Amino acid sequence: MNHGLKRFVERLCGAGALALPLSVLPMVSMAQQPVVEDLSGSGSGFYEQAQTQSGSNGSLVLFNQVQEHGQEIQRLRGEIEELRHQMEQLRRQSQQRYLDIEDRLMSIGPSQVEESTPEVEPEAAEEVANTPSPSGVSEEARQAYQDAFAHVQERRFGEAIAAFKAFVEQHPDTSLTANGHYWLGELYAAEGELEAAEQSFNRVIDNYADSSKVPDAMYKLGLVKARQGEAEASRALLEKVQDDYPQSSAAGLADDFLRQGG
């Protein structure tokens, strides 16, 4: 009986020895196989992840472009502000010159106006006083010119414009006609009517080449061009004053204006 039991135990152990590798083999095989994650049921599969990555790159490119455009806009705004500042300086300088003329006219008495020769201001009244009638200026023309000039002295610019317009129409060929056109240019410019001022100054330059008012008209036309935003045309006129009329007071003022404007 003991012998039979011993043989049964040996058979059982032999069967267990054979069965053990069979039970371990599937576990080893499973450990060697790669783990595959099933993403089919998730909300962020492979294609969605790829699309997200591509979208992120596109957003980055767009962000960089927006930044570059923003920097360009800031640069352009800076240039616009600089140009605006320069134009404002030109406007104030031009306006101040007109105010200076007005102040000088108001600070002197009527009898002294004919003897005054302020900067660039035409010596119109002086010429009226010193020009005798035989030179081609009739007493009627002289009186009409003095009356028009009196309106300027009194700062009645609207009446002065009307008076000088009547003067140049009624007396187109006197030695004072160029002065009349010049003063119309001054008055129009002071009133902000720049196109009309330009026309009046050009009449002096084009039609009265021998007039002493040509350098003054050229200088003032340069200021008008600056106020109109035509910087190159302004500089050309001011430099022409310097070149063609170097000894005139207008040339000195043109030089000052050019240096102040850079």
C-alpha cells in the first residue's frame, strides 16, 4: 500500500511538472507583447491630435505675423506723428510771422507807416509816399492804394482784400500794382485761403519780374507751399530766393526758415 501511494505521488508530481510550464508560458508570452492602447473610443484620436498640432503651428505663424504688422503700424504711426509735428511747426511759424507784421502795424502811428520797413513786409506805403505822379502813378491810384493799406493797418482784412482787388483791377499798370497783388497774397494767406494766396504771389513773380516785391512774394509763396504740405516745392522756392536775391531780407528769412525746418 505504501508502495502504491509512492508511485501515485511520483505520477502526480510528474504531471505537475509538465503542467507548470504550460501555465507559465501564456504569462511570459503576454509580457513580451507590446501594449497597444485603444484610442478609438477616446475624444482625441491620432488624427485629431495631428490636426491640433497642425493648428497650433498655424496659430503661431499667424501670431508672429500679427506681431510684425503691429510693429509696422507703430512705426508708421510714429512717422505720421513726426510729420504732423513738423507741419504744426511750419503752421505756427508762418502764423507768427503774420502776427508779427500785424503787431508792428498796430504799434506805429499812421504817419510812421510810410517810413517803416519791417522784415519782408513790402515797403508799400513808403513807395506810395515817395513816388511822384509823373512816374506813372496817378493821384487817384495813390489814394486808392493808401485806402486799401489803411484797412490792413486797422486789421480789417476782409475790407482790405476787397479794396486791393478793386485797386489791381482798376489800376493794372502802375508801379504799385505788384504791391497790390503782393498784399492780396498776404491777406489771403492770413485768412487761410492758401490757393488764392498762391495765385496772388505767382502774379507778382510771373508778371512783375522787375518789382522789388518778387523776392518777398517768392519767400511767402514758399511758406504757403509748406502750409499746403508741399515740402519739396517750398524748399525749392526758398533756395531760389537765396540764390537769386542773396542780399534781400527775404533771403535771410528763407535761410532761417530752412534751418529751423531741418
